[in-house]
Amino acid sequence: MGTEDVPLDDKAKRMRDLLSSFYSPDPSSTNDASSNHGSLDAIDTTSFDADQYMNLLIRKSNLEALLQRHVEMAAEIKNIDTDLQMLVYENYNKFISATDAIKRKIFDVVATVVCSIKLSGLLKFFHNRCFLYWNFDFNRMKSNIVGMETNMDHLLDKIMSVQSKSDGVNTSLFEKREHIEKLHRTRNLLRKVQFIYDLPVRLEKCIKSEAYADAVKFYTGAMPIFKAYGDSSFQDCKQASEEAIAIIVKNLQGKLFSDSESIQARAEAAVLLKQLDFPVDSLQAKLLEKLEQSLGDLQLKPDEIENVSVESNDPKQGEVSDSIPIAAHEGSVLGFAEAIRAYRVIFPDSEGQLTKLAQDLVVKHFETTQQYVKGRISSGNLLGVLRIIWTDVLLMDEVLSEAVLPGFSLEAAQVALKQYVASTFSYLLRDISDALLRVNVSSKEAAEELPLQVALEASKKAVLQGSMDVLLDFRKLLDDDLGLLVQLRDFIIDWVQEGFQDFFRALDDRFLLLSGRKSSSSQDQDLTGAHGEKVLAGLVLVLAQLSVFIEQTAVPRITEEIAASFSGGGGRGYENGPAFVPGEICRIFRSAGEKLLLHYTKMRTQKVSTLLRKRFTTPNWVKHKEPREVHMFVDLFLQELKEIGSEVRQILPQGLSRKHRRSDSNGSTASSRSNQLRDDKMTRSNTQRARSQLLETHLAKLFKQKVEIFTKVEYTQESVVTTIVKLCLKSLQEFARLQTFNRSGFQQIQLDIQFLRTPLKETVEDEAAIDFLLDEVIVAASERCLDPIPLEPPILDRLIQAKLAKWKEQNPVTP
């Protein structure tokens, strides 16, 4: 051809050379091989020298080429081995397939011949001989297959001979066999006729022996004959049989409704009635009504489960102890379950009705439980009731699994358990309220009994110990191995946490109600009715300190217990957030404590302010007489402060000693300047003295620094008393500004205020602010006085000393 040959790769060239060397008869190929002896292609020749090839390969190739050549030769060796194996396998499979085809062909021919033989004995004999003959060794078949056709011809001749003899035997016996079959049919017909005539007697025997199943079997077997010949040949037999069957039906009905009969017997009676075409729908309705009536006896009653409890020494082996016969109840439920089992067997299509009955029983059980948990019960009592209910559920579930009673009871149990948790917290709230309502400051022995302190300690115990007892009670529900509670464990944890959160919110509302800061509803009137219309101020102080205790002690302890025993949950869904938030509770009671403390100071201040208002509004200050002694309202004022001090000493701790003396107070220094100016002016004339005093007072206010009077109330005795005194003195100042005084009235105010300095300094912690406020009262009175001439210092001191001596006798200092 004119075109150039396409270049070939090394592998194609080698294959072409190998084929050429094998098939070519040209002896020149030998020369070509010898010429290639010294090349790298000599590996495929017959005169291949391995040593020479390796020396040539090492001399012409570097290390990388040697490694590459090694990889190529390993791959070629593997391919050649694979090709050799495939060649052997293909030839072997072809030989085996040919042998199997010959064997199947021979066996088919033999089977065809054998199947044509009718005589069973000869057929089996020749079939076995043929099978043994052809089940020869495979190696023998391969070595000696010649002559098989001749043997097959001989075998076929023998088989045909056997077949001809068998046909002869069948022909000779045909007439006798037909006669025998005719006689046999006649005999069977005579037996049936005899059975029809004997049927009434058989039925009577079955009635006497109560073999109703055999009687129904005999009668149903004879029904086709009665339908065909019952009105003619067998009329008497049919009538007698029907009378016997009527008795059997009556007996079967009695057995079906009898409680003494076993389930199997009652079920068998129903099946036999169905076989007799008896209408069983009416029987089904009567049995169902009977089961419904038995529910009333199975239902738990509140008066019967009052003392039901679980002895929880070991919750896993807790035994139910009660006043009612639990064994008898379980026996009744077991009988009800067996009745359901029998009813299902008797009436297989009654599953829906039985499911409704079982669910109604469970619902009634839990309705009774819900009424039961409204009272104050322990977890042991609840566990006893739940264990009874769960046992009933499992007994009925064994015979009526399609009703899914365990799952159905879970929904009803959730309502009962949640109600129990809520009821437990409501009783805890009531206990705390009862402890708070024991405050009785009107008792004559109140100072000795310290009623506020007793009420506070009782309230603290009710909150902390009551909460711990509630947690311990709920813990028993979690530790119990009852299947119902195990499945509701996460829900119980959530309910307990939610219950505590709601409980503390309700407790905060109850504090507001008891303190009078929130109007009471009709259901809470019994809480405030014990104290009349007015709320005791001491109770408000107890509530304030109790709020601090809840924030700082109770909530952390409860949080630790919940974290240790009630962690987990998750039944309420994580999207709703945590059920118990201690931080929110602490914030609520921190705010409540501050508000209640302020409310206490407000209540006490209002009471004292009422006294002060009466003092200033009752007399005619313009016509007031010259003062002879300190007015009695001072005694009443100090008595109120003494009562306040007694209350705060019972409830609040004593604060650090940090009294503000006059020597280190700017406000008190200014007041001293005001007093010095006032004393200097007393030597002047009456008119000039009054005018100059007002002028000097206002000038002193301009140059003195502002005194911080109203500060945050702290939870200490001194802080509360000081705040109340400050508020009372401020009210006193405002009352003074609303009146008009003559000289005697102003001097009376001066005497009363000057006397108050000493006892008030012994009571409060901020002396500077008290001095300032007392001075402000005197200044306010002087501003409203028609002739503001103060008492002479000697007279003022004599009256004050006389009152102080008398006051100290009446109020001795207690160590």
C-alpha cells in the first residue's frame, strides 16, 4: 500500500513477534532470534539467557528504569497466570456440561417409558432398577460410554414386555372390581339411613351425658337429609330430633349465662349455639349489660381508700397495707378480666364494646383518685392507690391488649399526679400562712413570749422544713418502680419544678395579702379574718424578714435539693424554658422584702402621725396657757417608739455602731449656731428678739450644708427605728406649720421638743439628723408664732430635768 504503517507500541510488537515465531515455518526466524539474543526483546525466545539479559538490562538502564521494568514484568506475570486459569476453567466446564446433558437425556427416556406402565409393583421395581442402573460412577461414564445405546435398547424391550403383561392383568380383573365398588356404595347408603333412624336416640344419650358438642355434630350432619326428605320418609325422625335439639339449646343458654361455668365451657356453648343457627345477638346484649353492672362493684370508693398506703422501707418491695381487702378487690378484677376473655371468645366482634368498658373502669378509678388527692395525703397513700389501679390495668391488658389500657391510663394518671403536686403545694402554702397568723401582740405576756420572734421562727421552719418534706415526699414517687410512675418520671420532675416556681409566686401574693397591700378575695377572707379589719404592723415586719430568709437561705437549699434529686425532666418541652428559675424567685422576694419593710415603716409612721395630728389639732394654740410640764403626747410618742423597738428587736438583727454625733455633723453644727444666736437674742426686747430670730434662722440655713435625712432602710434595728423617727419628726414639723401659736404655745412646743432630744438620741443611730429635725420643728413653730419668745434656759432645764427623772423611773434601763 502507498500509506505508511501505523507505529506499534512495544507490547503489540512483542505479541506479533511471538505469533510469527510460533506459526512461521521459515527457519530464518531462528536466525532472527539469535540476532535478537543480545537485545532486551530476547526474553520471549527459546534461547533466552537470563544472566546475559540481566547484565544487558543493568548496563543500559538506570535505577529508575530498572524499578519500572520490575513493575511491568510483575504485571505481565499476573496477566499470564490469569489467562492460563481461564483457559483451563472454560475447557473443563464445557466437558462437564456435555456429560450432564447426556445423563439428563438418558434419564428422561427411561422416565417416559416407566410412566407408561400401570401396574404399581412392576413400575416401582423397574423404576428402582433403572435408577440404580443409571446412578453409576461419573468417572466410569467418562471412561466407558461406548455401548450404552445397545443396553438401552435391551432395557426398552424389557419395559415394553412388562407393560403388556400389566395390561392383561387389568383386563381380567375389571368386572370383579366394578362389582365390589357397587356393593361398597350400597353399604355406605344403608349406614346413612340407619344413622338417621338412630339420631333421636343418639341425641337423648348426648343430653344425658351432656355431650352437647357430639349432639350438635350429629344433628348438623343430618340436616341435609332432613331438608331433602324430612317431610316424607324421615318426618318422625326429624320431629324427634328437633325436640331433642330444643332441649340442648335451652341447656346451652343456661350454661352460657352461668357464672359457675368455666370460660371454655361458656365459649363452647356459644359456639354450639351459633352452629345451630340460634340468634346470639340478644345473648350478647344481656352479657354486656351484666358486665356493665359489675363495674360498680369494681370501682374504688373514697371511703375505702383513705388508709391505703405503701410501706416504703424498700420502694421496690413496698407492700400495700390498707383497711379494705385488697386481695378481694384483685380477685374481683381478675374475675372481670376472665369475663372479658370469655366474652371475646364467645363474641369475637365485641372488641370495641369491651374496650369501652375497660376504659370506663380506668376513668372511674382515676376520678376517685382525683377526689382523694384533694385532701392532705402522703405519697405513700397515693402510691398505694396507684399500685391498685396499675394492677387492675395490667390484669385487663392481658386479656384485652387491643384497648391499650396502659397508654390510656397514662393520660388519666397525668391529671391525677399533677393535681396531687398542686394540692401538696397548696397545703404547704396554708401551713406557712397558719404559722404567720399566730402573731398575737395583744397578749398581756407578749413581751415575755416574744410572739413576733416565735412566729418568724415557725414561719422559717414551715418554709424550709416544709419544702424539704415536700421534696422528700415527691422523691418517693420517683424512686418507686411502679411502671406507671417510671413512664411519667420526666413529667413528675417538671411538675415539681413548676410547682415550686408557682408556689413561691403564690407565697409572694399571700405576703401582699397578709400585709394589706393587696385586697383579699372571697376565698382568702379566712386568712385575714383572724386579725380583724386592720393588719398588724408586727406581721408586716415578720413578712419582710421572712422574705429575706427565703431569698438568702430557703431558695438556695431548695435549689440544691432539686438539682440533686429532680434534675432532668424535659416533658414540658425545651422551647418553654426551664421550669424552675431560682434567680427569678430571689429577685421577687428581694423586692418583696424591701417593699414590706418600707410598708412597715409607713404603717408605724402613720400611727404615730395620727397621734401627732391629734396633738396639734385639738388645742387652741392661740389661747394656750403657760407651760408647766412636758405634754403627755410626748409620753405617748415615746411609748409608740418603745413598742416599735420591741418589735424590731424580736425580728431584725442589730446593726453596726455608727452613730452620727453632733461633733462630726455639719447639720448639727449649723443647729448649734442657730441655738447660740437664739440664746444671744433672748436679752433683747421682745419685738426685736422675734424679728431677729427669724432673720438669723434663715441666714443659718443659707450657710449650713444639707443633711441627708431620708436614706435607704436597711434590715437592722437602728435603721428601721431611725427612719420611723425621722418620718414622725418630719410630720411634726409639717403639723406645726399648719398652726398659729401664741407665746405660751410656742414655749410648750419648745419644751416638748427639747425633752425629746435625750430619749431619741438613745434610740436612733443618726443623732445629727434627729437634732436637725428637732430644730426644724422649733423653727417651724417660731415662724408660726405671734410672739416667738422662747423659755428662759434655767426654766427650760428645770422642767426637762424633772420630766427626765420621772421618765427614767417609769422606764428603767434594761441591761
